[in-house]
Amino acid sequence: MQITQNAPRFSMHKFYSDVRDNSVSLAFQGIMSQEVLSLIALALRRRPDNEVLAKRLFGIVVELAQNIYHYSHSKSYSEKDKRDIGVGVITIGETANHYVVNSGNIIKAHEADHITKRCDFINTLDKEGLKEFQKQVRKEPQRPDRPGANIGLIELARRSSNTLGYNINAIDAETSFLTLSIKIDK
Amino acid sequence: MVPMDNLHIHHTDYTPEIVFDADSGILRIEGESYHEQSMVFYQPIISWLREYLSQTDRTVEVHFNISYFNTLTSRRFIEMLELLESYDEKHKGRAKIFWHYNSSDVDMLESGKEFANETYLAFDFVPA
């Protein structure tokens, strides 16, 4: 028997199944504020048992969240910060052998090409190559019109010791949805 | 010349404690550093350091004791190290860096070594 009384458009059941099937233990959608990051830090500190791994995992969450904070095309005004802050979604899940951190946010369609090229290039580099590339970019002056350090994607590849997973889906002529998927060996 | 005031900033969940003691020349940065706008937090600290190094000639010790920092912070650390390097060149070895890390934290040791490789400054690695 199906009971539908004031049925919401959001299916809690589907959400439950999705997060359960992917062992998602943490999901957040909204403004990627400093306070949200601090809460995630608290949650992660209790697990996994391996302290270095827990910190790498947190480092991955921070860089993904800060990409959203600075670069998400969808922004929302934060009363506390008195400014617009990027909106997006972050999940932390796991498989038998990996932790998987995913981030999703809206980007401008024309940014897709740059992001794709950057990820593809980073994915060709080995451990030493990533280290050298990060060192080189970190020495360049911070781009004046961009608030980020421009080394977040390299850091993600280094901390995770895996290639960067990404997917870009067109929403309409102006915007696309960017998913970054970072896995780290347990 | 007006003597410099000490600089003391209390830590938060995402910014480190800053204790810069002008008289002793011992400057400590301790805690977590992942401010989403690192410039907002570090600008006054870097300004203090620049001003201090322009008026003193004593030995300056900088103690980094950081448990986690983000990539934006690493850019600010590079800027501080550049200021200290110029000071060290001018005053013949009067700037020393102490990189404190938890002995089980291989990543933090590696990060320190990477900073050390980018400067001529003397780095001491201090496990805890």
C-alpha cells in the first residue's frame, strides 16, 4: 500500500538508499562557510583510526570546499561574513578499499575547458611530477582576479595518491555542473 | 624609532595562535590554518613582520607549530619566508626557522622540507 499524504517532492527514501548504497557517512549541501568546515573537521577527527589518513581526508574536504566557496557560480549571501559565498554539495563515502570525497557545484559553461585540461594534465603526473608542478605554481604570484591559491587540484592529487575524477554536465547554454571525485586508499 | 608592540592573536578552529615577541625575537605560529581567505587573516601578521624586520638586527626565531594548513596558507608562509630570507641575507644568518611536527605526521614533515627547499634559510625540524 502506498501512502501519499502531502508527499514531498524530495524523496527521503531515495536519498536514504543512495547514501546507504555508497556508504556515505556525511553529506552537506549549502554555503561552504568556515563554520561548516570546522564541523566537518570535528566529525572526521573521530575516524578513521589512522591520524595521518584522517588529516589527508580532511585536507581533501577543505580544498574541495574552498573551490566551492570561491568558484561556485551559485552563491548565497552570508549575513555573518557580509559577502556572497559559494554554494555546493560535498559527500564523504567509502568503498571496501577507499574513502571517496565528492564535490558538486555549478560553474560557468566556458570554465569547463580549463578545468578539464587542468585535471587531465595533473593526471599525467607522477608523485615527483606533482610535487615539482605544485612548487612551480606556488612560486608564481597569486592571480589578481582569482581568490584561490591555484594549487588546490594539485594538492588533491598529491594528498589522495590517486588520479582526479571529474565529470562536467551541461545544464544550459551558460552553466554546467562540475563533479569532482577524489578517492584515497584506506 | 617607536618600539614595536608584541603581536598576539588568539587561535580559532581555523586560524592559529600568533605570538610574536618583539623583545626576544621569538615568533610562534601554532595551531590549525585553513581560513578561506588567508589574506584577511595573514595580512596584518605579514605587515607586522615586515615592519619588525626593518627595525631590528637581532636574531629572529620563527617557530611553525602547525597541525594542518591549506594551500592558501602555504602561499602566505612563502611570503613570510621570503621576508625572513632577505633579513637573513642582510644580517648574516640572523633568521632561524623551527618546524615543529608530530613525529607520526609524515605529511607535515614533508611539507616542512618542501618549504626548506625553497629558501636558503636554516630549518630545524623538531619532532614532538
